[in-house]
Amino acid sequence: MEYVINFTWDNEAGVWIATSDDVPGLVLESGSFDALLERTRYAIPELLILNNAEIQPFSLIFKSERHERIVFNG
């Protein structure tokens, strides 16, 4: 089983946000990408149990997206 986890940067709040269409209830945030990655690894098995999903070996696919606007005053 594979679960896709989306990491999106919220520039206004200054945090990364983790969500997933595959893991109901997953919404985590952190100012550190690495810290969020670690938190997500531990939260997903717990959420799968809470959602009565069949627990078996699974893979996590992390996708990150960050947009920045650059203004050049050259």
C-alpha cells in the first residue's frame, strides 16, 4: 500500500503543512521540513488505526511544493 503525503509551504504563516487524500485526518504543521517529515512518519500509523484501515507494510510518498515570488529591482 502507498500513501501520498503533500507538504505545502504557507508563506504567510511561515510553516510547512502536511495533508493527504489517502490518510483521513492528516493535518500537521511545522516551521521545519525535517521535523514535519518525522512527525508525519509517526502520526500516519496512528491515524490509520483510528480510521480502521488495514495495517500492513506501506510506503509513504512525500511530495513538497513551495512557491516564492521574486521581485528584481535591477
